[in-house]
Amino acid sequence: MIKTFFDLDVYRIGNEYAMKIFLLTRSFPKSETYSLTSQIVDSSRSICANIAEGWGRRTYEGEFKRFLVYSMGSLQETKSWLQFALQCKYIDIEEHNKLAEDSEIIGSKLFKLHQNWKS
């Protein structure tokens, strides 16, 4: 039974994803602290933050769905930052590919929740 946004699979998986990214960025160069590091951490956290904010407005179906779309946008932004991290050689291809797989799972769950949500 879903009582809070914490009960949503996509929220839990998204939170794990954001924490993986946070821990990964601890090894990024200090020169990236206020650019790539903060951007990727913020966008990955925004995935869950938008789910939570939308949940608070779920009595209005369109509002919840709008925040799920924002969450999908944050996911895509995170994927873009991960590509930069790979190109800058801050992460290796294996780590990038694992996070890319995780992002596909999250994206699929967000899409399904968006398609199937009824107030």
C-alpha cells in the first residue's frame, strides 16, 4: 500500500541513484566543486524532490503528473552531467554504464507512473 511518496518504488530507486552519484562525486577534483559536482548532485536529488513535491499536490492529477515530468527532466539532466564526467575521465565507462542502466529503470518507472496515475 502506498501511503507516502517514500512508498513509491521510483522514489526509493531514485534516492539510491542520487546517493550513488553523491558518493561518486566525492572523488571529483576540487576545481569542479561549484560546477560539475554541484550540478550533477543537484539534478540527481531533484529527481526525488520533484516526486515528493508532486505527491504533495496529488489530489490534482495534473499537478502530480507535471512534477513527474519535471522529475524526468532532472533525470535527463543528470544523464547529461554523467556524460561530461565520463568525458572528463572522472568516472570510467563501467561506472557510467551502470548509472546509465539505473537511469533507464528510473525513467521507465517515472513514465509508467505518469501514464497510470489516477487521482
